[in-house]
Amino acid sequence: MRPNRPRRVESTGLYPAALPMEFPLRKRRTLGIPTRAIDVLLGVALGAALVYFLDRALPRARGEALEERADDNLLRERVRNALAQTIADPRAIDLRVHDGTVILKGPATGEQIAEMVACASRVRGVRFVDNRLSPTP
């Protein structure tokens, strides 16, 4: 097998004969794709695989960014502060929080119920609002 060397082409009249031009030999192709492109694609795939399998913090960071989980006590205070802007006495409502689920109990008017449920669901960290409020006239 011959070594892969560029071949020399003598001047055709467009260039001086003292400066011969060099053309590289044709690159081999695999399935119609240049070898260099295959090398680059394999390098990128190998790098992505290494990051995926070796970086253990990446899935945790991705999960925390998608779904922020707040402590139940902190979430209870956030919801209570949000309800304080909606109704006059937020302490009259029994508010319980368990794993991001907010449970609202107590008497309220029909308008207040809709406002409180919407207000509680907008609080960051709330996954679900269980409406157990009883309507009063």
C-alpha cells in the first residue's frame, strides 16, 4: 500500500513552473460520508455519552430546575401571606400543606373561594390545591 502523500502537479501555464501546486489525494469515504465528518460525529457522541453517564449532579440539577420542592412549613407561610392579600382574615382558614399539596378548609363566600384557590395555586412550590372550603351566603 502506498503512503498517502500529496501528488505534485506541474504548472499548466497559469502559474510559473517554478511554483508547482500540490493537491492532496482524495480522502476515503465510508458510506458516502467523508472520514473527517465521521470522526467529528463520533467525538461529539462520545463526549455527550461521557457527560450523561459521569456527571451525576446533572440529573439532580435538571430535576430541581423543573420542579422546585419547598419545605412544607415554608410553603404554608408563602400561601398564608398570599391569602392575606386576598381575604381580610387568613387565620380563619384552616391551611394544611403536605408534599406540595395545599388543603384549604373553612367558611368563605363563593367569590372568596375562587380567589383563594387561584391565589394558592399561583404560589411557587404548590403542586395541587385541595379545595375543602364551605360556601357561606
